[in-house]
Amino acid sequence: MTELGVDKLLETLTGKALRREGPTRDEALALLGTGDDDVLDVVAAAGRVRREFFGRRVKLNHLVNMKSGMCPEDCSYCSQRLGSASEILKYSWISEDEAARAAGRAIEAGAKRVCLVASGRGPGDRDIERVAGTVGAIKDAAPDVEVCVCLGLLKPGQAERLREAGADAYNHNLNTSAENYRDICSTHTFDDRVRTVGDAKSAGLSPCSGAIFGMGESDDDVVDIAFALREVDPDSVPVNFLIPFEGTPMQGRWELTPHRCLRILALFRFVFPDVEVRLAGGREIHLRALQPLALHLANSIFLGDYLTSEGQPGAADLAMIADAGFVVEGAEERTLPEARHDLVALRRRGAGTDAPSNV
């Protein structure tokens, strides 16, 4: 693509995003196809969109791994998968007190959202009660903190129970394109994941769903998953980059470059102009020295460690944010732009009312 062509593409994408319009498929593919010489222009254009809707705020999130390893699912990217030989920490459920203490330390460091995660296909009802108790303990100590829960595929009524306990959000990533998913996992389907996001959303939980890159996906796959995520309409979108753990089918897979990661993040900013885009797992090992540039694209990051791998120290994250000219978003500040409202509407028509249904 010529320099003039890139300039025109970025002008078009920026204008659309500022109007909350997404790119076409051809525009998205053209963005991913820009050269390394254009990457700073790409970051600058998408960064303008980020500043319009989120200013210079960076939201901090922290993961608490409540149950690690021993998962019966066979997701190829995951160190906790069935048959994994990765030498990760493996333990059953930690206590509510231990989880709440871990959350408390993160909140003191500036985390606005705590993500409670447990490995497995999905929770049993006893697991839901255990997590509900942890949510309550965290909320008792820090009422304003957001609590997101990630427990896998949900059964009927479980999302509602989590909402009643005080959970604010539910995370379930779509991970990769529907076409690519069959090569990544055989124990559940792409549609299973879409359904779970919908169930959480219907229960009144804020939907959180994102993707993982570096698993052999093509540009078409990247665009497919971005557009699929736009269809489920999440409030927050974590963008992960594969950590190729030894002992998993993806070991040794080092396909990403820092510039490739930046282009993917820019695409997600153009696709989700006013939605929280979170810089998630693998950022340190794939973006490396270019991590500060990613802050001009993502408005949210994980602070500290991940589920089974260590991140850079929290103090280094905070220094990076300050050095790049950004500020940590406080609990009193809104996360989403004022124009976005609660997407869950109580039914007031159809069966049980005198008003006709919405058909």
C-alpha cells in the first residue's frame, strides 16, 4: 500500500470510529496489512480514538486464580488443559479469605476490577456458592470495586446467582474465529462460548469477552473474531497474546512481533471505539519494549501476575503508565463513556402484560 493509501485508510478508520462506526472487512484487512514503516501512524490514528472516549485514563485489573490446573477441557493454548505437562501451580479451591486478601492487596495498588477465575469446564452449584461468598467478602471491604467472574460454561440460573451475590461482570473469551476454533479445542464449541456470554448478559452481568492471538491465525481469522465479538457486544474486550507454555500443543510457537501486536490492538480500537479494550496476557513477552505504545491503543491492563504465568511487577506497570503520560483510573471515575448505558432492559411487554411482544 502506498503512503497516500495508508493515510487515506487511517483517515477513514478514524473518522468512522469517532462516529462510533466500525470498519468494513476490507478496511480491517488493509489495516492488518500495513507495513512496519507505518506502525507509528497506525498507533497515532487509533490513539486519537482512544483519547476521544477514554482520555489518558488506564484502568487496572487484577486476576485471582481461585483454582489452578486439572481442567478437563483440551484448549491447545492453555497450560491448565487436559494432558498438559506444563509445570504450573496446581491446587483446588483457595479459601474465600485467601482470595479476598489477594484482591485487597490489588485494590490497594490501584486495581479497579478484580477478576475471580477458576479452571474447569464450568462450575457446579457448590462452586457458585463458594465464589458468591468471595464476591461478598470483597464487596464488604471495597464496595466500589468491580468484581468480574470467569468460571467457564454456565448452567441455567448460575449467572443470576452470581449477579445476586454482587458480581458486576462475567468473562468468557471467544478466543479465535469460529473457523479456527475447531483446530484449537475439541471438548466444547465456539457456539458454546457465544451462548455463555449471552447468558451472562441476559442475567444482568456486564459481558467481558476477548481473544488470543499468536495461535496460527490468518488476517482473516483476526478480522473474523473481531467482528464476532462486536456481534456479542461486550463491555470489555481483553486482547491476549499467546504464552507458548512448554508442555502444551502450542509450545515453541513464537509467531508474533511487537508491530503485529500493535496492529491487532489498533484494529480492536477501531472496531470497539468506545469499549474497554484491555491489554492482557502475553503483553510483556510479545510487545516487550513497545508496551508503552500499546497504552495509546488499550485503555485497560492487567496489573501484576496472570493465571499461571508471572507478569512484570506491579510497580513497573505503574511506572510505565506514568512515564507514558497516562493516569490510573480511580474507582470514582466511570469506566464506559457516558453515551453507553446498561444494555439489559427489563421486559415490560409480551406474555404476562397487556402490551404486544416485540416481534
